[in-house]
Amino acid sequence: MENQCSGGKVKNADQGFLFFSYQSFLENHWPYLSFPSFLGLPASFAMRVVEETGWTQEEQEAILSEAVASLVLKLGSLAITEIKSPKGLGDEVKKLEATMSTIKAVLLDAEERQSRNNELQNWLWKLKDACYDLEDVLEEFEIASTRTGQHRSFQSKVRCFFSRSNPVILSFNMARKVKGVRENLDGIAADRSKFHLMERVGSRRIIYRERDMTHSFIRTSDVIGRDDDIENIIDILVHQGEDRDLFVIPVVGIGDDMWNDNRAKWIGLQDLLFGGALGSKIIVTTRSPLVATITGNVPAYNLTGLSQEDCLSLFLKWAFNEGQEKQHPNLVEIGREIVKKCGGVPLAVRTLGSLLYSTTDEREWLSIRDSKIWKLKQRDNDILPVLKLSYDQMQPYLKQCFALCSMFPKNYLFYSFELIQFWMAHGLLQPVQENKELEDIGLQYMKELCSVSFLQVVEDHEFFFTCKMHDLIHDLSLSVAQNECCTINSLAEYVPQKVRHLSFPDTSFLSNEVPKCLLQSDRVRTMFFPIKGVAPSSESFISSSISRFKYLRVLNLSDLCLEVLPMSFGTLKHLRYFDHLRNNRIKTLPESICSLHNLQTLRLEDCNQLEEIPQGIGSLINLRFLEITTKQSVLPENGMECLTSLRFLSFFECHNLKHLFEGIRCFSALQTLVLASCPSLTSLPRSIRYLTSLETLVIGDCGNLNLVDEQDNEDCTLRLRSLLLGELQQLVALPQWLCWSACSLQYLYIDDCPNFVALPDWFEDCKSLRKLELLRCPNLSSLPEGLSQLSSLQTLKIGHCPILLGRCKMVIGEDWPKIAHVPEIYLDGLKV
């Protein structure tokens, strides 16, 4: 049901600071049209995709080698060895290690041969399910051993002795559970002999090399083979429909389309569109002729496939850097044969071209050309098998991440930090080198998905970006995740017992209990409500879900409209990600939330009635991402300073917050700090300048904040890469302590600071600066002389700064020589 309690500001983009908060503010500033049908698809849809294309679930099990390798490492981890000593448990762990190693040796061969053997596919699915169970048991070990190690006082040791945390009782119980999982895996391992699998140590998959991320913005020069179509559609727009209130032109083709064929919904939307000026026109793109019939009031314009030559031009544009194809004539000829099989569909051509951009190995190109996927029976205009070729070539770690994207509805706007934390919660971010941050690994995964066009960037904000997934790519994600992920709505009658991830795009059918279709499911890891404003309204439903789904890693309860959370919340010991955005009724959180020691992400933004943060929040020692909205004026210093694992910290609409605690210096790993809409905040703690890992500082709509410190000349170890300042009435100049970030600063954004008058003298030392944006600063009158020496500066944007704009006019402006070397210059939104 639509939640009436969820609030949020709606402001005009020209009236406010760009980054009040990453998600809330951007969602309000760039709303996009979404039809009622974008609520997700029933579980049966993924089955239909598989049945109609004729391909199997082999792609889902192809990620097993990564999972098994991870489990083998876990079995030898410190958390296990600490409680291995009792003989029964130690013996079971050793046997389990041997079994897993045996399976791992033949797994690569099994994954490559499964497409020709249904029985082998079933064997792999059983193995995957058993691996999930094993991971749950191993994590119970880690949780229990951590809890046991916390008993330090005599009283706590006595309580521990008479509880299930007693090491002897714990070892006995764990030995029994490990034995059960091990016996199941032994049976699965024994069955491998039926398939005559060979031991393998590596596989031949394409490794991605770096390229620019794809973007949803399309330049005219990038459009190939559509000149005639463009002219024809423009001709229709110009010369027809001038005498109608609403003139709807349907364009039918493949793919960037409207797919809802419910006529009643279209008529409801159409009613809202009437009343405009005479001659108003709408273009509706769709892949469905039925939709064209329902929506259009003129004959549909049918887009044919691209010609072979246009297809080849598009393919080469994505497969090579400009001019590089001349060095590889053999690959061009193979590419010509590949595009013949793409049916003139641009998305298929571009996706395969993006895939092969990664390699000039002729064998890889031939493997795509000769793939058996081309021989599968498929419907007219069906490109899912073609897209699956790119999926097949993915590294296993990317396949897992891509499959989980099916949890989000079509047309969903992904925020990079949100998706990365989502993947992290499920343990999908695998460090490839020591000391590399998980957040950086997740960012690399997203870039790899963008490089093969499985994601498309919408807005790049330097330190994070938003992206979307093409509808047909989303169909692919649904099909590869079909046995693990399930969309639950009023049509769902049966859900596989072993399903692990649940998405609820609709809650109108939910009652006080868990739906009957889920009564057999008890191993759920994700419970997700992805539509903004849609959330369950029953506390009983939340309580029953928590009781049933003990293995939850991700729980999204955004837009919930309840005053309290169940006390049983603390039983979710496996929970890593808790999203509780936009609950405008909750006043307190249960203290039991502080016992969730595995929690990595806690999102409490826009909880405007939250009176205080739990006193025991310092117990969340693994917390990496924290967003807070609270009515407190002072934060619990003794608790907060213990959160030494934090990488991201945001205070949003904390109207009473007067100052941050000096203990913030303890956040030695903090990379991003956001202070937005905190009007009572008057100063920053001096210790902030010693956050050695801090890369991004965002401060906006803090009207009383004074950034200047009397002791500005003191040494500082701050090395920022991105600085964003907006709606700061007190800001006249950048504080001197920021000069210590001059050499590292890559992005500077200053917006709506009416008293800001000049950039500092040390600005000429910003040799790494790549992007500079100066907006709505009416008293900013000139640019510093040293700006012309900043050779790394690629983009300059100046807007609504009347004095400065006059000085920056091309050629004739006094400051033009200072900026003439910058490749991209935008003055009041117009590119120079």
C-alpha cells in the first residue's frame, strides 16, 4: 500500500544545494516518470523467459566455483580454528575441508559441461544449496565464538557456563550441525563419479580492461544507422496533429520502452495528460505492437533492424578504441560474422562489442562466433540469448552481483553506494589484493558491469554515481536468478522452499502474518521493499518475519510507518544491512539493535522523530556505513567513538545538533563525511582535520556553520579528493586548513553561498583538480591567477554568478585567459 507517512522535501533544482543527502535530495530533484506497472514481475515470469528462449539455469550455477573457494578458505579461518580443539568438532571440520576440496577440484569442468547434461545441472544446484547451508553454519560459529570471547567478568562467565554459550555445549551443538552438512555434501561429492568430471585448476574467461563507463546520455554522433528514421519521425511531429489536444505517436522496436499493455492504466494516465496546449505531442517507444495500438492515435512507426554495415560500424565502435580496428583485420572479419547473427538489434551489437573490447585474442572472438547459443530456438526479435553470451563470459564474482540486481524493479535508479553495500552484505566483494577496501572493490565491480553495458550511468557525481539497467538486461537478471530470488506479490502462489532473496514491490496483499506462499521458506537472506513509499503497515507482520527468517543478511524496511520496532530485532545475528529510511513516526530504536555485531550498514536517514541514537551503538564494531537523522543536540561520544570501522558517515536534517564530538578523530578509516541540513551546527571539531583517510567532505544547508578556525594555521593531515559546499551563508572564503588538501583535491563544488567572494591564493597548488563547479555565488567576482596553471582541470562550470560570468566571456572576458585551456567549459549551462 502507499505509505502516507513517508515525507521528504520537493524542491526546484535551481533553488537548493545539490547534495543535501545523496539519496533523498537527488530523488526529489530529479524525479523520473514511472508507470504503475514498474512494480516488478511475478516469479513465473523468469520461468517463462527460460522456457521461451530454450536455455537452462546453467548460468546460475556458474558462480559456484567462487563460492566453494570462499568456503574452503573459511573452513581454515581463525574463527573456526579457535573452537576446533574439541575432538568431535575438529574431526568433522577436517572431514568437511577434505570434501569441499574434492568438490572444488572438479567444479570448473562441471560448470562448463552442464549445458549438455540436465542431471549435472541438478547436481550443481544441490551443491549450491548445500554451500548456502554450510555458510550459515560457519557464520553461526563465528558469531558464537565472538560472543563467547566477550565474557570477561566472573559473573558473565558464570552466566555463560549455564547457557548455550558454554564452550563445551557450543562445540557439541556445532559438531552436530557440521556433521549434518558434511554428510549431505559427502553424498553430493560421491555422485560426481557419475559424470566423469576432470580436475581443473583454471578457466578461460575474458578479463575486463578499463574503459569509460557507458552513459545514458546519447550524443548525436554516437547514433548509427537511424538518420532516415529520425527524419521521418520529425516529419510526423512537425506536419501532423496540430489540430489535436493530444497526439500520441507510438514507435515500435526493440529495447530505452513502455511495456504495459493494460488499457485501463493507459487511459488513466492519458486523462492526466489532456488539457495542454493544442498540438501537444507525445512519443511512446515500445517493443509491443499491442501497446502501440492501445496508446497511439495514429499508425505506429515501426523501426526495422540496423543494416549489416551499420551493425558492423556500431560493433567496431564498441569493440575497439578509435582506429585500433585497422591493426586487427582478422578480428574485423570475425566481428562481421558475429553481427550477422544479431538480427540488426543495436543493444545486442553494442553488448557483444563491449564484451570483446576486453580482448584481442582471436580465440575469444571465435568462441563468441561459434557459441552454441546461436543454435537455440528463439522467438522473433528475442535477444536474450545474445545477451547471455556476454553473461557467460563474466567472471564468477560479477555473475553473483548481477543476479542480485534482479531484486530491484525495472527502471530502478541505482545509487553506487547503495548497491555496493547491498553486495557487501551478501559477502560478494572478494578482495583480490591485500589492503584494498571493500568499497573500492564494489566500485570496480560496478564499472565492469558498466563497461559491458549491463549498467548505464545516469549521473556521475565524481565520488558516486547513479545508473539504470536496460529492461532487457533486467529480464536476463531475472532469468539467471530464478531459483534464488523471488518477487512476491498478490499473484504469488508458490515460492521454492530454498529461495534466498525476497522482493516485495507491493504490500497491499500483506496481512499480519507471513504469506502462506512463504511458510516453507526459512533460509531467506534478503527481505526487500524496493518501491519508495511502499512498506508493510503491520507490526505483527514484521515480528513474524523476524521470527521466521533468522538468516537475514539484508532487511529493507524503508518508509515503514511504525512507532517501534520489535524487541526480537536483536535476534537477527546474521544481519549486515538494515535500511530504515523515511520512518517519520519512530521515536526510539530497541537497544537490542546494538547486539547485531555483524551489522555493516545502518540507514536511519529521514527518521525525523527519532529522539536519540541507542546508547550502546558503539557495540556495532563492524559498522562501515551510517546515515543518521536525530533530534539530539549532543551525540553519545562514548558510544560513537568506538565505531572505528566507519567508512561513510552522514548527518541529515539533525535540526538540533549543535556540534560533533572531538572523538571523531577515532574514525581513522572514515572516507566520506556528509553534514546536511543541520541548521544548529555552528562549528566543526578541530580533530576533523586529522582524519587521514577522509576523501570526501560534503557540507550543505548548515546556515550557522562557520568553517573558519582561529587556529587555522596549525598542521593538518587531511587530504581530501572531493569537497562540496552549499547553502552556507557564513562562507566568505575557504578556511586555511583546507590548503593541506590542495595537492590531493580533484573535485570542488561550491553552490549557493551568497557571501563567498574569492577562491584562495593557494588554489594554484591544486594540481590534481579535474572538475570545478561554481554556482549561485553572486559576490564571486574573479578567478585566481594561478588557475591557468592547473593542467589537470578538465571541466569548469560557472552558473548564476553574474560578475564572474561577465569576466569569463570567450576571448573578450578578463578572466578568459585563465580558463581557455580547460577542455569543457559551461557558462550558465551552455557549453562554450
